[in-house]
Amino acid sequence: MSTTTRLVILGAVRQFQPVHGYFLRRELLSWHVDEWANIQPGSIYNALRSLEKDGYVQEDGTTSEGRRPERTTYRVTPEGETEFLRMLRHALWNVETFDVKPAMALTSFMYALRRQEVMEALEHRIKEIDARISSNNYNVEDVRNSPSTPAYVREIFELSSARLRAEQTWSRELLGRLQDGEYTFAGE
């Protein structure tokens, strides 16, 4: 199971607990996680079992509505809370050059951290993105100078830089919204 899948499922259990898999499936599909995180509906149940095996979630009981079958509900364990915050902070403080999934996941759960930490991390992301774009520029130069690398390979780095610039713009705008008091964070 990918780190993003673990973060999303653990975060969703934390947000809605006690919660059963069918609710998570329905809710997460409304977030389009199947598109941006590549989490398929059936894998939600596998993720719950894996998180339970790892000690990050535990069964809370069973519920039944009307004639529907009983559903097992889950709750995050103290170890799961620690793991969730660790993974969330990793996604928040680290920029992925070619992968947008961690940024999407952190956006889904940033409320679990304090406003000040999220703002400081966004300022860090803005600077780190500058470094990633500079690195991509050197990669483009390497492609140009390589006698064996096809010239069109540079487009991988151009696309990555364009995506990073868009993420940087979003980070600046989000930082401004947070400075203006939008959203509610831990401790508020």
C-alpha cells in the first residue's frame, strides 16, 4: 500500500471515527481519490485491514442500519494518531518533483495541524519549489548536452517545472488565505 493511500485512509478514519468502510468508500469517492491518489474503492477495505494489522486502527464495534448487513466500524489508535501526524508532516514539509499526490493528501488533512506550522511549512515549500525548478533547469541542460539522450526528454523536466510553478502559486495563495484566518486548525 502506498504512503499516500495509508495517509488518506488513516486520515479519513481519524476525521470520521468511528467509521465503517462503506462510509469511507462513499466519502473518499466524493473527494475523487480514485483520480488523484489512485485509491480504488475496493482497496479501501484492504487498507483498513492493513492498518489494523499494523496497529494504527482498531475495530470499534459493529453497526447495522435497517436491513443492511452489519458493518465493522474503526477508530484510530494512539499509535495510528502518531503515524498519521508523522506522514502528514512529511507530506507538508517535503515537495515531490514529479508527484502531486502528497500535496493533495496534505490539503485534505492540514486542519489536523496548527495554523502556524502549516504557514511555516508553506513558506518552506515555496523556497523548496524554487530549488526543484533550478534542479530541473540543470536537468534540461544535461539533456541538451547529452549525445545519447533524446532531445524530447527535456519535456519531462519542463512539465515538472510547470507543475511546480503552479503548486508554488497555489502555496502562496493558500498562505495568504491562512494568514487572513480562513479555515480552522488544531487548537483553534
